[in-house]
Amino acid sequence: STILSAWANYAKQQNKISNTRENHDILENCFQFVSTLKDKFNILPNTTIYNALLKVIVACEKPNLAQKILTQMETTSSPLIPSPDAVSYSSVIDAYAKAGQPERAHDLHQRMTVPPTTITYNSVIHAYSKKPELVETAESIMLIDMVQD
């Protein structure tokens, strides 16, 4: 996951100069790396590796791809694809926030299959901050969640 985290940091820097081709190459390298772990070293990717991959995808500003990976994690019962955790969900919520899609962030938050964390709530608040008229909705959601806990 350290190597994938380094790729994520590099992707963030590339986004500052809007290098779309470079982001494509970064994503291709990361998927190849995960594949190599499986094929050459017989290392099955765990949730930590998938979360690092999601971090790269978010850094490359690809919320739809992040959602696709999360959906695979949610629906595949295979030792090759781990189940998502709160970090997985928070990453995709953050991707939607950065893409200015608070409604999709909200929908994902509502259907999480694991308890949200402080990071999840921060990502939701970030998403709603893109549309000030929705801030009250975000505050209500979090208050309800806190009362339910």
C-alpha cells in the first residue's frame, strides 16, 4: 500500500497542472501493480491495498471508477476482492465531494454497510459545502446518526 500511496501523492501533484494523460498512466501502473502482486507473488489484495488503490483513483479525480471498484468490493464474494470498510466508503464519498456531486456522496453515505467514522462525516460535510443550500441537510443527517449510535 505504500507504493500505491506514493502514486496517489504523485497524482495529486499532477492534477495541480491538469495532466490527464499522466493520470491515465498512473492508474494503469497502479492496476498493473495490484495485478503483479496477485500473479507473480501470489499476494491477495486486502482491504488496505484496495483502499490505497481507491486513494489513487480519487487523486486522479475519477469518482465513477472509484464507485465501480467500491461496488465490486460490495458485491463480490471472492478472496480476490475484499469487502469494503469505512475508509473505502469515505474515499468514494470524498471523490464525489471533489467532483461537486453532493447528492451522490449523500446517497453513498446512506447506503454504507459499515458504521461511518469521523473521516466519513468530514467527507460528507465537504461534499455538502459545495452546495450551501444542502448544509442543513448534512447537519441533520449527522445529528440523526449520532443519536442512533
